[in-house]
Amino acid sequence: MAAGNGFGGSGLSWGMKRRELLGLGGVVLLASCSSDSPAPVAAPGELLAVSMPEGTVVLDSGTARKVAAGALLAGNRLVGFDPDGRVVVRNAADGSVVTAASVRGNLRIAAAAPGAGLLALVEGAAGGRSQTTIVVAGPTGERHRLTLPGFVEPEAFSSSGTELFVLDMLPPEHPDRYRVRVLDLAGGQLRALNLPGENAGVKVLVPPGAEEEMRGEGRQAVFDARRERLFTLYSHQPDHEHVRDLLNPGARDGKPDVHAFVHTLSVKDGWAVCVDLPSSFGTGEVPGLTIAQSADEVWVVDAGKGLAAVIHADALAVTHEIAVPAVAGAAASAAGGGRLYLAAGRKVTVLDVGAKEVASSWALPADALGIAVSSGHLYVGQPEAVLRLDPLTGATTGRVAIPGLKGLHGVVG
């Protein structure tokens, strides 16, 4: 699953040490002036979360000033380690320290609750192992230290904060598949997820033998705060079977193979539902897959195949399939103002969310490294820079140089 959503690992560098990175780059303001006019002065802009070689950095889009740095962004909080090894939670808007807690061991940050009120840390490096030590820390320090058999990776906290959803890797020392399970933090026990729905308020566990074992690759994720659901886009091989398939043998007989799906995890009620995407999704390059949410809809795009699918966030079913211009390269998407913006290769494709059709497309000077949208601006990552565009016309309105930029993740605040 994905990161950058405030719930789980984002694929960014773990355990970053704090360092001052003032002056990440220069700013070019796109305004004409005569040769004897004074040089334009960079004005402060919106805050952007970007990926750098040293971790996640929040910077000012107008001046390139570094505001805060860490390993994991959780909503408006940035989590990392200080030089003394303490886990530090900072306000992403100004870099001020919210909490700082000492924890024992060689730990890396794996997951955070919204606002970073709870953190899940894992002892040792990532990789196959026969046992896992997970530390849960709060504002005052360590709350739980649990050593579990097998290779377990934290994914997301439950809404109550009493449980942790984890990826249970199988077989532990040389994994080729995994299943999502629930860790009871008080009792230290792993169990299966619940089945969707309730009978007179009673939650029923997925029965033995019907737990879904995924062989896919988590591409990206979005968190729906209102519904308390985490939507994660997966690409996988066609031998994958969902829980519903295991509970109903033969249900997929005669149906085409499914190569990609959206795993929907309710962090409130502890169930998961997989929404199969049309059979063409996931048959191309995995980096070309991307996911974004617009109001009640989750949009998935396979840029390399030129396909978009719309999932209703309540019905958990695909409602529309849309053709888009096929573009090779890594893809990213963002939604805002009734539009979905898809960045792939050297192109931004704009889709009208209401009409379910392509509205326009704009050329980029170089391959996109992420995209983000605010109420007034569109930002696109480029090698060594971020461009600011008019979200209606695509006109470039600014550029900030960011040497070493690896990716653009979103607007902070």
C-alpha cells in the first residue's frame, strides 16, 4: 500500500536525521522587466511536501525555503528523528516541535495515525525475518513493545487507536505474498480482518482458509477521512483470489483475469473489500498506475494503457470506464475544482469529473515527478524544479528550483 496518506509507509527514506537545508534552490518569477529594472523579489507561496534524497521536506513554493524535514508526513505533521535519536513530531506549517519522545532500539518509522498522535516503529532493517518487534509510541513516549513471530509490517492504525493493521508477509524469511491482519495492541495478538457488514452489531471474522493472500504490488493510496477508509491501488498476477472468491469457489469461472484492484480497508470497522478493475488495468508498466479521490469517487488511471476507471466510494464498484490519451512513464494524479489532473511523461491530461471526459491536455518541458493541486494553483514536479501552473489554462505562472528533487507529493495545509 501506499504512502503519503498519513496512514502508512510512503516509500520515502526512513529514519532521516534532522539537518538544516536552507536555500534548496532559486526562484524564477515569470514576469517581464526592462534591463534596468530591479531584480524581482521572490514572494512566499504555498507549502509543498516533496521527496528529497534525505527524506520528506516541506518547503515554500515561492522562495524554496525549507520549513520542516522528516521521514513521514501524517496530515499536517512531519515525523522524524533528531540527532539524539528521539522521535520528533513537527508542525509541517512552520517546523515547530509538537512532541519529542525517547524510544529504545534501532527503530524506523513505519506508520502514523492522522496527526501523528500515535506512531508505529519497527526494530531493524526491512526485509525477510523470523520475528518482528513493533514499538507504538505516543506524545509521552513508548506505549507498547510487542515481539511477534514472522515478518510483519505496520500499515495503518484503527480509528480507536487500539489496533494496528499490518501486512503479514509469507513465508516470513523469503516472502512472495502477504495478507492484511489486525494486531490487538493491548493483547499483542494477531487476528483476521472482519467480514464486511454487521449482524445486530456483531462483527464476524474472516473464517480460517478464506484470508486473502496478496501477491501484488501496492502502487499508491488515498485516505477518505469522512468514511475512514484507506483505498490502495494494487497491481498483481492473475492467480490472486479475494476473500469473496475463497468463500464462493467457482465464482470467477469464465470471467477474465484481473490484473489490478483497489483494496478498501475500513480503519473504523476492520474489514476490507477489493474492487476489481477492468481486465486491461495493470497489464502495462506498474509505474503508470495512479489513484486519486474526488468527493464520492475514487479515480484510477492506467496512463500507459490510456484507461481511467471510476469507483463509487460507498458502493465500492466501478461505475465508469473512460479512454484517456496513452502516455508512457511514471504517473501521478490529483483532484480539485471538479477536475482530475493526470501527470505522466511530458504531459498533463485534465479530466472533467462531472462529465467523465477529457477536457484538455498540456505539454511539459520534462518528465513529471508528481502533481499537486490547491484552490488556486497546480504544481508539477520536474527534474530539479517544481512548476506552478494555472489550473484552468495550464499556463506556467512560476518555477522554483529544487536541486535533488525526487518527487512532489502534495500541498500542505
